[in-house]
Amino acid sequence: MRVFLFTLIIMFNLEAKSLFSNKEQADISQYISSLKELIVATQKTRGLTNSYLNGNLIALMLVQDAKSDMKKAIGDMESLKLASDLVINQRSSDVSKKLVELNRKGFKLKPDIAFERYTQEIEQILMLAQTVGKRGAEHMSPFGQEASFIMMEEMLPLSEYVGQLRGLGSGIAVKGQITKEQKETLAIIINEIITLNSEFKKNIEKVISKSEKNYASAIEAKTVKIDSLIQAYVEFAKKEFYKESISINPDEYFTKGTEIISEIILAYDETNRAVLDDSKGWL
């Protein structure tokens, strides 16, 4: 009877956690944590560089710290076991070299060109994230697969589009005017944010409903806050950036965008901790 009850308990918990430890899943969790840090630092570097090149001298004092964070994240990624994977190593090396080169000449470029170059490199990092997720999926538990999909395909891209809205918007705020091309770009970014936020909200709720015990804290509260902040930020942008006369404090606007990204990253970190804990298994 005791054996039967023990078996039932194990079966009940298997969806949330595997019976045996999963080293491959733990390695993936550690790697995507450092990869996330690289994306956040590159987003911040892009936004601050754009703000500085548009005339905001205060941004110059902050951009060097962001570049230092990029360098640290690259070093952390290179030190992890997953870096020995030939495909991942090649792609991460290419990204690192291009970022180092871009950081050297970023201040010599025109604002829109510098913004676009950093955006292109972030796209490459996101592609690397997707590669890591796909190559490691077969080694992960069902929960690990679902959670990593949300992190790679929704959380990181969502943070990126918010970063674009933050960076481009702060540059416009410094100038106090917006071009037709910038209006079109903002409209595209806003549409992407709305779509991704909706998908993230729906999918994270599904994962939580099945595996809430994997989370150490109330993840629902974080997702509700993210949704609320994003809606307010988008509405503000739609209202203020399409006026003939734009009067927005660029630093305050940038800070509000950073707050949203920080909340997304908190949810990302909480989900990644759950993936790491899940990798430990029961035995």
C-alpha cells in the first residue's frame, strides 16, 4: 500500500519535476541567463547611444556602464559549458566580435544608423537564443520546454520591442520633433509590443496553471504588472509622439521604459529559476 501511495505521489508531481536530475537542462538555464544579460545591456547601450547622439549629454555618463555590462555578459557566456557546442560557439563568437566593433565606432555614426546597427545585433542575439532553445529542447522536461519557449520566443522579444520604443522615443524626445519615417517605425514597434504582450500573457498563464508549484513567488502578480505598465507606456507613446509639438523629458521616458524591461526580466529570471529547479529532479 505504501509503495502504491508513493508511486501516486511521484506520478502526480512528474509534470512539474522529473524523477532524475537533468544536467543538460541546468546547462541551458545557466547559458540563457547570461545571454539575457547581454541582450539587456545591448538594449541599454543602444538607447543611451541614440539619446546622446541626439544631444542628450547626460546619457554619455551612463553608456559606458552599459558597455561594461555587455563585456561581462559575453565573458560569462564564454565560460559556460554550453559554449563548447560548435554551432552555439560560432554564432556567439560572431555576435561578440560585431558588438565589440560597434561599441568602438558607435559614437561616430548618425543616430538612426547607430540605432539600426545595434538593433540588428540584438536580432542576432535573439536568433542565438532561439538556437539554444531548439538545440536543447529534446533534453528538457515538458515544463522546461514550455517555459524556455516563452522566455526565448516571447519574453526576450517583448523586452526588445519595448527597448526599441524606449530608445527611439527618447531620441525623438531630445529633438522635440518626429519625422514621418519615425512615426511609421513607432507604429510598427507598438503593434509588435501589443501582439507579443498578448501572446506572452496567454501562454504564461497556461504554464503557471499547470506548474505553479515550480515558482518560488507569485508570478501572476508580475505578469499583471507587466501588462499594466506596457499598456500605459504604449498609450503614452501613441498620444505624445504624434503631436506637432513634442514636449517629453527624455530621461524620464527612458526610465519608464527601463522599468518595464526590468519587470519582464524579473519574470524571466523567476521562470528560469523554475526551469533550473525543475532540472534537479527528485532523485
